[in-house]
Amino acid sequence: MNHLKTFILLAVLTALFMGIGYMIGRVPGMLIALLVAGGMNVFSYWNADKIVLRMYRAQPVDENHPNAVVRNYVADVRQMAADAGMPQPQVAIIPNDQPNAFATGRNPENAAVCATTGLLDMLTREEVRGVMAHELAHVKNRDTLTMTVTATIAGAIAALANFALFFGGGDDRERPGGLVGTLALMILAPMAAGLVQMAISRAREYEADRVGAEIAGDPHALASALQKIETYARRIHNPTAERNPASGQLFIINPLAGKGADNLFSTHPATGNRVRALMELGTKMGMRPRAVAEPIPSRPSAAPTTTGVPTTPDRPRGPWG
């Protein structure tokens, strides 16, 4: 169902681009906008993983790491990737107290999955497995490619609006609505494209939850992890994400703020909706519901984590020293 929803939304986005593009710039304008947006996003597609890993100071780790928690994390990711028939991704950790995780990379052969030190400190091993299975599902589903295509079309629509703003978009008298119609398109078209783009992102999150739960074999662990992560994310700031809000959609839970329900302007589904879907999936898999552990009280961000990892946002540190 989520695949079908993504396909329909992509079709809507493409139709929006074709219709608005023809109204504003005719065929030449459409082609120019598509080429400009496509060029920018091809560059991002090939380089975004390196940029975001450097931005968050992600450090590659392996089974030889001196910390047992990290060794378990790496071993679990590698085992789940092998069980899912996937190429082995690069495994990294990010020195940040907020529990969160993301995946990046242009394809399964060039992918990386990252967990924050906060995630490894605050969640159980089963919950960490559930979270990382979700990230492996993003890689398996090639969601990076889907979102790149989406961003290309949305960017082309925005470019068309800019053409209309700076170059007048041709003879307004030939266009329905004239000047008023052109101004409305300039404002509303990018907004409409952005809303469809966010809807696609939410659909991909639901699908990654489903596939990730199957990879880990434990939907309840992922449901428990999502509830904990959202609670902590409200209390513990992620300075890098605050400075680069566009990167927030990469994470399993919005690192900037939580919301109580799905809405048109959110890139992530409401956590409660995700938890309910996972619990229903667990029931279908014959699993008995289990109580979700309550999050521990919030602690000062400067306090050492349970694994002894001090993190200072403004000074780079290697994880676990």
C-alpha cells in the first residue's frame, strides 16, 4: 500500500510539474527547469552521503571496537544485512547525546547506517536492533533514490516559479488568470510540491517501519524504541540538526521537535500512528504484546552517558574517546 501511495504521489508531482511548467514557461521553460533541478540533485545523489557523514562527525566502527556495546551494534547490523540479502553497509556512530539514527548512500552497495551514542546508551540491544533494521529497510527500499527523484521534480517546480518571478514567464495575457494567475502559481506551486514531497517522505517511513520490523523479526522492539526516541528527542537538543534543519528528514524520528499527529507539513509520521501499525504487525506475526519500558528521566547534556562517552557539540571528539 505504501509503495502504491508513493507511486501515486510521484505521479501527482510529475503532473503538477508538467501542468505548471507548461502554463509558466511552455516547453522550453519546462526543459530548462528540469535540467537545472536534475543537475543539482544528481550532484547531491552522488555526494550527499559524504556531506552528511562529515556534517555529523560520523566515525566508522567495526567488530574490533573496544566498547562491547558498539561491537554488539556492529555485529547486529551486519547479521541483519546478511539475513536480508543485502550488501554490508558502512557502520558508524555519531557523538551526540540525542538518541537517533539515519541511513544514507546512493544505493545498497554504497550505503552507511549511523546511530548516535545516545541511541546506544539509552536503548536496549533489542530496541537498537529494531531501529537499525528500519535504517537497513531504507537502504533496501532505495529510498534515497526515491527522495532524490522527488526532490528533482519539486526543485524543478520551484525553478519554474523563479523563472516566472524574474523573467515574467512570457505573455501573461495568454495564460489563464493573467498576472494574478501567474502570481498565484509562483506562490502556490512550490508549496504544493513541498506538501507532496513531505507526503512521500511519510509513506517511506511507514514502509521502512514495516520492512525493518520484518528484518529484525520484532515489531514490538521498534515500537518501543520509537516511543523512547521521541521522548528523549523532545528533551535533548541536536545542535547539528538545529543548524541544518533540512537534514532532519534523514533521521528515524524528527530531531527538531515531536508532533502528536500526522499533518501536511511533517516529514515524519506521528509516532503514535507508527507504534499502532507495528503492534498490529506484531499481532499478525503471532507475537504477544509486551509493556513498553518507561524512558529514564532526562539528564543534563553534559553528564557522561552510561558508556562513559562525553560529547561536546562544538568540539569534535572521536566516539568513545
